[in-house]
Amino acid sequence: MRNRSSYFKQLAGGALVLALLSFGVEGTAKTKPDLSGTWELRCLNDYKNIVSVMDPNLVPDSLANGFEVRDGRAFLTGTPTVPWLSIYNADLKPIYHALGYNSRSDALWKLVTDTNAATKFAPALYDIEPFTGVRAVDLPEADFTFVEYYASWCPNCKLQSNALKDFKKSHPEMHIAHVRINADTAKMQKKKYTRKSCPVKT
């Protein structure tokens, strides 16, 4: 377990740095998602509470101060951001959830899909449905479902989308469904929306 956690940390080590600092990087996201949704702008607090939580083992040591570990989970203490990526298996159980993208993300995705072990460090699909309209019953059948949270202004979101496209192409043996959720955290923060005005859909 310790070795696997160390490997996760090594692979994810530069992800947050790249996600927050590489705004000059260019990329073109050409993947066409199977399903799309938009996180409600007025639900910033819910985005932070539901999406901005991850496995402490995936938080790089260099950015550990940006997270607070409570009850075995790492909670982002600063402003919520993008990109995030969740991976679900064929039973729609979450097996991966993390912030950021780096050049080794595809190796981590392969490790996670090979291991295919459910994790508590990810939002369940029913957790995000009230805020995005993305429903599990609408998803195509797949070996794995990749749910990416992105914004149009985010360079690393484009890099992550391109990497996902390449990952799918490199692994034709996997049937991968792709869900993209527009989560414009900059607008959420600017509007200062709160949980009080968030919808509860049924």
C-alpha cells in the first residue's frame, strides 16, 4: 500500500503546479464527449464540498499546504479550480478523482483502470446530478467513464482533454465513455453565489 501511494504521489506530483501556473500553454481540445453538463454557477460551495476533495496520497508534497486533511480526506482550502477528473468503472463505482494534469497522467490512468478498485475519494454520480443534470441512466455502457471538469479559459483543461483523446486511442481494448462538465469556477467566484440559492433536483 505504501509503495502504491508513493507511486500515485510521484505521478501526480506536478499536476497541481501545472494546473495553476501554466496559463500560457496552448492546447486544442478536440474530444467530443458522449454527454455534457454544466455545474450551476450559483453552487460554488457545493462544487468545493463535493468535487474539490481528493485522496491525500495524490496531493503533491509541494502543495500540501493548499489542502486540509480531515477524516482521511484532503479538502482544498483555497478557491475551487479546474481541471478535475473522475473515473468510474463499469458498475459506475468511482475508482479515481484528482485535480490537475501533467505529462504522466496517462500512466496514472492506466494504473487506476488496471487496478479497478473502488475509492471513497470521489463524488458518486448521484452527488453531482443535482448540480449538472448528468444522470447515470443516460450514460452509455462502458468499461470506464471519464468525467472531466473544465472551463474554456483553462489551458490545462485543454491538455487534459487532448490526453484523454490520446488515451482512448492508445487503448482500443477499453470501451471508454467521456463526460465533460463545464465548471467555470472563475465565474462562480466572481458572482459569489452561495449554497442557499442552489437547486435541489429530483
